Amino acid sequence: MGQTSLQTGGNPPTIEELEDLAFELRSKLLHLCGTYEGAVHIGGDLSAADIFTVLYNYGLNVDPTDIANPARDRFVLSKGHAAVCMYIAMAMRGFFSYDGIVETYGQLDSAYGMHPCKVQLPGVECSTGSLGHGLPLAVGMALSARGRGEGHRVFCLLGDGETGEGSVWEAAMAARSNELGNLVAFIDRNRQLMTSFAEERIVFEPYPDKWAAFGWNVVNVDGHDMRQLVEALDALPAADSNRPTVVICDTVKGKGVDFMERNLAWHAGSLGPADLERAMAALEASREKESV
Ligand SMILES: Cc1ncc(C[n+]2csc(CCOP(=O)(O)OP(=O)(O)O)c2C)c(N)n1
């Protein structure tokens, strides 16, 4: 598969263009999964694919040709096991080559590890993978930006299961206490953990109320509806405001591939050639269904 795709002549992409990009991202993800011999965290990649798409092509002020620009927005992938989806979204945005990811993904010494490493892969802002650490890191980065008088935002993507970690709530309290309106958390609320459905293990609900009780500005969206995602980004309070924002994205683990959707067997897995064909057919069918 080629590189991206998006030719907007400098204008922000339309909703339709973002939807096409999300489809391309899912296709590329499945193809990688079909060529890599080990397991890929495909379920939580597919649930977050629309979020990655809207962030890298609409929400984040980043430039792949100027990755060290101090004014850039920072992105922290707290659910680090979804790294491959981030790599591909970044490749589609021009940060690196998709073919390069496919060639070395998951191999010893590859820059494209199962979890992201900022030392190995310039453009990645934080090394993550141990759940519960991304939001605390993002709080530190947002606090540092404030201290230096910098006007950028810090975005962080978490899994909902991950928010069972106490460190997330310490960070949530610290963010409000320090009035970090420059901090934006996205939660991939797919209601599944690694081997179980979320509410079977931890009572998350009333989930939005919990964030509100910690003093955050709470926005609820369908995490597969590009228009709602764009509107949430458009409506973010100014970076110099005093309340952090959480965008709770209602999502489906395995989204787009019917036999993976809400299926605990597909937290992580690999695809043989026949599975890949079946998965691609399912993805095409899901797209057609949604465009009716
Ligand atoms: C501290 C820590 N404990 C356990 C794991 C192993 N692990 C990887 S993914 C995962 C499930 C996470 O669920 P969630 O945050 O909801 O992610 P998603 O369902 O979106 O993949 C677990 C337990 C880990 N990476 N870090």
C-alpha cells in the first residue's frame, strides 16, 4: 500500500476525507497484522483508529517536517499497546514510511516496537506501555509548558481499563489543582479490558461524573463519529484556560471488523492470509453499511 493520500491544498480535511483516512488506517493496520508473525493489539487499535485519525490530521498542531518545533502540540499515547496504530497514523501524516513500519515492526532493535520509544523514534513524544503512566507524564508536560509561558496543548490518549490505575486519578487531581486548561485527555471507552468486559471487573460508571467530580471539563462523543470528534476539538477551551478537558469517546473494541467487534478473543491476535481476506471483506462491508 502506498503512502497517504490526503491532498487538501493546505485546508483542514473535510469529515469525508477524515473518514476515508480512518478507513485507510484500518486497512493498513490489518495488512500489517497479516504480515507480522506475532500478535498485534488489534482490538484496541481498531477502537482508537478514528481518534488517531482526527488527532493527527485535524486536532494536533504538529508538522512532520519540523518535529522539534517548541510550539508544537504534544501527544502522549498512554495506552502504549496501541503504538502500531499511532505509527501508521503518523506515517500517513508524513512522519515516516508505512513500508518501513511493515518491514521491521516488532523485531529486535526496530524503531517500531510493540510499545513506543521516543529515543528510537523521533516524533514520538513519550515512551509508554506501562499503563497508568501517560496521564501523569502529560500533566508534567502541561505544567512545564505553563511554567515556560508556552501556548501549546498536551493531548493524551488512555484506555478506559487503564483508568482503573490509581495514578490516573492522582494525575487528574494534579491537573485540576494546577489549572491545566492546556491538557486534553481522550479516553477510548470501549468497555473492554484485556480478558474481560470492563464493568465485570471494575465499576466505572457513572464514568463522566467521576471526571467531573475531579474538576475536569467533560465532553462525551461517539468515538467513531468523525463529525462529533471534530466538533469536540473545535470546542476545546483556550489553552490558557483553567480546566483540563476529557473527551470520553464511546467506542467498540475491534471496530470495523464484525468478527472482532466486542470479541474478547481479539484484544491481541495475528491474521493468516485467509483471516486477512476475511477481515478486509468485513471492513469493506462495514464501510458500505455506514455510508448508506
Ligand atoms: C501496568 C500494566 N499492567 C498490565 C498491562 C498489560 N495490558 C496491556 S493492554 C491491557 C488492557 C488495557 O485495557 P484498556 O486500557 O481498556 O485498553 P484497550 O481495551 O483500549 O486496549 C493490559 C492489562 C500493562 N501494559 N501495563
